Amino acid sequence: MAAAPAQALRAEMLLRGACVAMAAAAALLLGFSAQTKTVLFVRKTAVAKDVQALWVLTVAAAAAAGYHFAQLARCFYCSAGAGGRAAVWTSFLLDKGCAYMVFASTAAALQACMVALTGVDALQWSKLCNIYTRFCEQAAAGMLCSLLAAAGMAILSAFSARHLFCLYSPATGQRRRPQP
């Protein structure tokens, strides 16, 4: 029986480490990608701040990487059942919020980048990825890392939910039953 919590903690640590790596890679790829081109005698540099959704994704991925790194450190120094109800609830809510934040910002960035990739003829927006090819490839790699991180964070949310619901399990005897 003692092996199951140890395996669950090991799996959580491995998944948190993967989320840290993927979110940090996404933030670094998006934050440091830039490409300069000269078009019609005008020199223009494409950076993530030019597209608001990419900048939001960069900040969200960096914040998620920092949060999961802190949670990974907590996993190293605490056992699986350590912490009271407030700590478990806080971890559950922050894991959910982090997963939603990264997934939503990735979806918004994907939508914005599809406009750059295909253009919009009705609004006379031209395709930008034909001009800034390297920048678009780096942004695509960053968004792929972000999608992988969001998937890992969704699984971690399930781990947090399991930890939370175990506190209220009738088998542990901690749940109060209503009096008739």
C-alpha cells in the first residue's frame, strides 16, 4: 500500500518536470524569436510583442513554468499527503487556473497566428509568414511546446483533484456525515 503513494508522487514529479520544461521552452522560443527583413526600403523586425496574443502566451508560459517549478520543489521536500486541506485546495485551484490560462492563451495565439499564416482577403491583410519565415517557424515551435505543456497541466489538474477528493473520502474517516 505504501508503494502506491510513492509511485503517484514520482509520476507527479515527472509530469511537473515535463511541464516546467515545455512551458519554459515555449516562453523562451516565443520571447527570444525575432527576425528582421527589409521590405520596400523599410527595415522591420518581427517580435512576439507585435502580436498581443503571442506576448500574452509568452508571459503565461513563463508564469506557468515558474509555478510548476515551485510545485516541483514542494514535491521534492514534502511527502504526497503533506499539507492540510487549505494547501490541497490551493494547489488544486492553482493547478486548474494554470492549465486554463495556458490553454486559453495558446488557443488565442494559434488563432492570431493563423491570420498571419493565411491572411484575410476581406480585410486586405496579407500573409506575413511568407516574409518572416524563421519567426513563424519559431512561433509554431513555441506554440507546440505550449500545447504539450497545457496537456500535461490538465493531467496534473486531475492529480490535484484526486489528492483533494481523497481528503473527503469516506474510507479515510475525515468526512463528516450529516446528522439525521
